Amino acid sequence: MPTSPTRVLSVIPPMTQLNTPYPSTAYLTGFLRSRGISAEQDDIALKLVLELFSPAGLQEIHERVTAIPPKKRSATLHCFADQFDRYLATVTPAIAFLQGRDPSIGHRICGRNFLPEGPRFASLDVYVDEDGGDPLAWAFGSLGVQDKARHLATLYLNDLADVLREAVDSRFEFVRYAESLARSQPTFEPLAKALAAAPTLVDSTLEKLTILAVDRSKPTVVLLSVPFPGSVYAAFRMAQAIKTHDPAIVTVLGGGWVNTELRELKEPRVFNYFDYVTLDDGERPILALLEYLEGKRPRLNLVRTYARVDGKVRYFNASEPDIPFAEVGTPTWDGLPLARYLSLLDMLNPMHRLWSDGRWNKLTVAHGCYWKKCSFCDVSLDYIGRYDGAPAALLVDRIETIIEETGQTGFHFVDEAAPPKALKALADELQKRNRAISWWGNIRFEKSFTPELCNQLADSGCIAVSGGLEVASDRLLTLMKKGVSVDQVARVTRAFSDAGVLVHAYLMYGFPTQTVQDTVDALEYVRQLFAEGCIQSGFFHRFACTVHSPVGLNPAEYGIKLKALPPISFATNDVEFIDPTGVDHNSLGQALNKALYNYMHGIGLDEDVRSWFSGKVPRTTVARHKISRALSAHY
């Protein structure tokens, strides 16, 4: 056990995102410091990418590529090998440009003779200009040098990631890194085998960076937060390296993936890597754990914490209230390399770019979801089901503190769904203080967002909102308990758009009892929403039934039967089900995503939606001007 004083290091394991820090360590570090605890943080995910995509990293990748016989190399690997000297010369300026440290090189990047262009650049062929002009002029015009160069440099970085994946580590992704080893895995065996295997170049680089961070901070406790399946394998590799380097360091696993998937943890081998695993909000469990480690409370009084005792997994959960949202303190980014994050531009859509371009201060307006009724959502879990707000004055105090620390006035509110009343109060307070910021976040498209409120939010700095339209079917929206209708979504999204706010719609297909007709009709609604300027961006995802959602808890209510789960000792979340409709949602999903990609680029908005489907589908039953009439009736 560590001796007092406790020193905590919170780390972000690969992979999350490259343009801005994942906020979990900033929240925990700010909270712990507010309680007088020595706390530092580090972003190993960013450092891993910067190390791999450096001249030294490319040299090591090149050694792996040249070891592959030429006949067995893909076009990607051939391009890398043939143009290696150019890659070596351009990787440093390309990374510096994406970090915003060398904007002048953008002119050379735009000339298309500077960066080597691999297979990823083939995506530009769809924009070929028939007159021989710049095929990207429609997106960037004659003066959009920085954005155009950022898009080209992003393609270049994606080419390098493809080389790394093919020649070094087939699991590598910028976001979904080795996620198949963690997503709803009932046993630990696949992950155990991967961790026992000889390390790849990615693994050894990750281990080196982890030990450097530990040696620099000299922590007694290391917190590893894993928000997604794509950061689980790396977190275990990091913990493995820490335990080998210094077994006395206490390692703790937490985060969104843990909160969702490890609620039935029985696997003792997890604790070869982590001494403790905590569930739900980390503030109270970490405080209790630190008090236990310092001898100030018995182990029985740990809160929402797994540990291995006498070879078996035990769960400790003393009944103690969570830290109120108003008392969790202000997140801090101190210690994170804010100037080194990469602003990427992978899709030519003004709304879609916000997720990967620019450094945003991530903040929550409230804890949990004020609606917490949607049947596809994990509303039974604490991070959604327990709603807890804070006064607007306190939120703006936090905003001002963060601006002073980071020098950045852009905020991404990462709530499940930011409440309209709280956003109005926030806008009032920002305007009262004459504080200029830009912000965006997730909402429900509910009727409280009137044109007047949308204009006020825009005046307060709102530049974009995202929200769930889901299946775009009134029947299924009712079944989902979404609390909105398609017409209402149209009116709310149009009100935001008219206020100059970009709108992104989360869309879903494959919901229980969804028919082919429902899917075709949903796409027609989406087409009309784009055509009417209600939404500018969207994303279709396949419905997944989870064990913590109302659908998973009450499948008969939704007309389905769940398939039996295997014995669970490790992770569980998604559960397969039998839908009597028997629809092939996979093939329909390909058409939906193809249509949506084109709609986001302003293409095909006048075409019959059936043209996107490879097979025969029924004609839509939605009137062609249904959305425009709904808008006219309202206004």
C-alpha cells in the first residue's frame, strides 16, 4: 500500500480522439485537487500517435514493411515503400501543421506536390472537376487554404495509419483500437491471449511512454479511465507495464466502458493488472479508496469497488451518497499538452468536422439525463438515470476558470441531453456577464426549443447542436418513448438552423419491429429534412439491444425475444435478439449510410430514395412535401 502523502496520476489510454483531451482525467484531477490531494494527468493516447508518426517511428514501420515480400504488399504498402523518403521528409511538417504550429506549410500541402498521396486520396476522385479546375473548390473556394490543407493532411495521416495497421498491428485504429477484444466479451480469454502475446511496435511504444509518465510523476496510485472498448486493450497493456516496473503502484480501472460492461465482473485475472475496479462516477469511490489505502477506513467501506480477495472477486459498496454535481469542482487541463493535439478534417461537412477539428473544453451542464425514458438507452445506469444539476452562475464560474487556464473559449457540452431550462439559464448568465464563448452540445429536439430560445442560445455562443431523430417514424418514436414526433423535430431543427446553428441528427435503424417500409419512409423524412435546411449532418447507426436498457429488460413489450447470453465472467452489454419481422437490416444499412453521406454533401436530394437501395424496396408512403407542410403550418 502507498504511504502518505498519496500522489495520483490519471492517464488517458489509447485511443480516444486526437483533437482534444478526453475529459475524464480533467474532471478527476480537478476534483482531487479541490480536496487537497496531489493529482497529475497525462494523455498517453496522443503521445502514442505522435511517437509512431514521427521520423523515428516511420523508420521502424518501414523496417516492418520491407520485411514483407513485395508480392505480398498491398497498394498501401507499395506506396509507402516507394515514397518512403518523401514520407520521412513530410511527416514532421504535416503533424506540425495539424497542430496549428506551422500554418504556412498549408500552401505547399494545397499544391498537391508536397505530401505523398496514397490510396486514401482516391476519395477525392469523386470531386473531379470537368473543366480541369480544383476538384475541391466547391468545398473550400479559392481562399480556404488552411481547411483544404487540413483535409489533405488528414488523408495523409490516414494513409500512414493504414500502413501501420497492415504491417505492424492489425488492431490499430485512431478510435476503435482493438475494440473487438473488449466489446461485450463474456470471458477474459481473448484479452488475456493478446496481453500474453509478444508486443508489437505499438505495444512496446505504449509501454515505454507509460513508464516515462510514471517515472516523471512518481505516483502511488494510477487511475486509468476507459470510456470505450477501443481503449481497453491499451489500458491493460499500460497496467501490465506499470506492474512490471513497480508492483507497489496501485492501479485502478474505471470509466464509461467499465460502468456499462463490467457490472457482472467475476474474472480474477483482471486483478493481475488492476488492483481495483470502480463503477459509475469516480469521485466518491476514489475518495473512499484513497482513505482505505491511507488506513483511514476499512475495506468493507469501499464504495462501488471490485477487488480480489483470497483469489476471488468481491464487490464492496458501502451506502454513501455521491458527490453533488455542484461540488465536484472545476475540471483542469493542467499537465496535458494542449498545443500538441491534432485538428483533423476527414469529412467535408461543416457540422461533422466539429468532432475531430479544433480543441474544445469539454464540460457538462448537468449530471445524467433529465428525460431518462428512451427505451434503447441504458437509463437504468447511474450516469444516465441520476439527474443532478447546478446553478447557472456556478457553471459560468467554471467556464471562466477554464478559459483563464487554457486560453480557449470553445466548449463542447457533453451531456446525455442538455436541459432546455438549464441552457436558457446558462445563456442568461453568459449574456449578463457579457462573456463571449462558442459552444455546442447534445439536446432532445423537444418543443421547449422555440425559435425565440434558439435565437437566444445562438446569441450566447451556440454554434451547433446534435440530437436524436433515431428512426424518423412516429410509430417507432412512440415505441421508443422518445417523447418527440417527426414534425416536432422538423420545427425545432429548422428553428436552430434559422438561428444560424448547425444541426446534427443521430439516426437509427434496426429497432424492434422496424419493417422495410419503415426504413424507406425514414430515409424519405431524412431527405426532406436535409432539403428543407433543417439538418446539415447526421449519422445512422444500427440498433443494439443492451442488457441495461428498457428493451433489454422488457423485450416482450417490444415484440422480440432475447437470445440466451453465455455465462458471464467478464464483460456484457449487447444482447442479440430475435425480431419476428425478419428484415435484413445489414443491407438496408449500407443504403442508408450511402444516402446520408451524399445528403451531407448536398448530393441526391431530389432523387427517389429507392435509388439508394441495391434491392427492390417499396415506394415511400410519406408525402413528398410532408416536412415543408409541417413547417408552413407551424410558422
